[in-house]
Amino acid sequence: EKHGIAPTVITYTAAISACAKGGGQWERALSLLEEMQEKHGIAPNVITYSAAISACANGGGQWERALSLLEEMQEKHGIAPDVFTYTAAISACAKGGGQWERALRLLEEMQEKHGLAPNEITYSAAIKACEGHERALDAIEKMGGPKKHGVAPGVNTRSWRGGSRHGDGEKLDKDVVRYTKEISASGRRRDWRGALRLLEEMQEKHGLTPNVITYNAAIDACAKGGGQWEHALSLLEEMQEKHGLTPNVITYNAAIDACA
């Protein structure tokens, strides 16, 4: 605003995300959420709300605020929450003194009401909220538990009912992972041209489909390579239009850095 540049949903989302990561500055995050709507008439999206809820979770487990936001986004704006939104809300319940009953309701709601499949992080948060409550853990198991959704137990879920780290979860294509790492390495060298060349090569030459992490790395390379904002915004559009990928907070942050 100081330089005559109007803020957008992307800039506000990035700012709220920064509040979430910066020690859970939840009050500042909620202030920005209100400001974008009241002062600028900017409508928040699902990523904005997910970031705000995450700020509440990281700010000492402000679970009541988090659940209020979850309700507000649906009732006031008609925004459907996604897996990240519910994971943040469940995390707020876990960090807010083990609100296990609410965590279980959210875990059930996301599946029954919205048809969303919990991921490893979702289950980790839910299990953390239910620690010390055997009946609550039984309830998670009755819902199917992590294995129902092909979640391979990880650091926080591997003790789930005797599970191991080796599950039946979908494995990322090794070639996609390799290209993503190479694109990230190009970004660290500020070689944005090399990053874009690799992104094109993996698709055109090898028929590989990049994922969100791949695009995040490529957009970040554009940001580090002298603010190649046109290329960054082109990638932001391409990932959605060409591959149907949904940008996340990291994507938007990288795009904003490129435009700075």
C-alpha cells in the first residue's frame, strides 16, 4: 500500500501464513483476516482460512477460535474446507489441552460431510489429541484408522495399534522426486532457467506429471533468480490449468517473493 500497490488475497494469505509460522501470532492473523475483508473488500479463500486456523493452533492451541473460523468460512462465505483446514483445526484441539472429543468429531465430519480423506498429519494430530483416552483411540480405529486411507504410519503414527513405518500408502514416483530435487537444487544456485528447463524436460521428454512440491520448487527458483515474476505467475497458472493442482501456502509465498 505504501508504494501504491493494492493488496490481494494472495498477499494477505501469505501474511497470515507468516503469522502462523512465526510462533502462532494468532491475534495478528485474525486482525489481518478481518482487515482484508472490511478495509479492502477482499474475500478470503480456503487457503487463507487454513492459514488463520493454523495460526490459532500454533498460538497455544486456540481451539475455540479455530473452530469458530471453521464454521465462519462455511456459513459466511460458503467455502468448503479441505484436508489442510481440518488438519489445522484438529491440531488446535490437540494443542488446546487435548480436546479429544472435538478432534474426533472433526475427523468424522471431514469424511462424512465433505468426503475428505485424512492424511498422515491429520491422523497424527487426532491421535495426539486422544492420547491417554483408549476409548477415543478405539473410535479412530472404528472409523478405519490410518490404514483405511492408505496412510503409511510415520514418525507420529507408527505406534498406531502396532503399525510399522511400511504401509500400503501411495508412493511418489521416484523420477518425479528426483526431478523435484534437481529443480530445488537449481533454485538454491539461483539458476531459474535451469529449473524451468528441468520442469519442461520431465514432462515433454519423460511424460512425468509434476506435483505441487515440484511447482513450488520451480516458482521458488524464479523468486531466487532475480524476481522472475512473470515466469512465476505463469507457473502458478499452469499448475492449475494444465494439471489441476491446487496451490498451497508455500506456493503463494514463493510467488509473492518472485513479485517482490
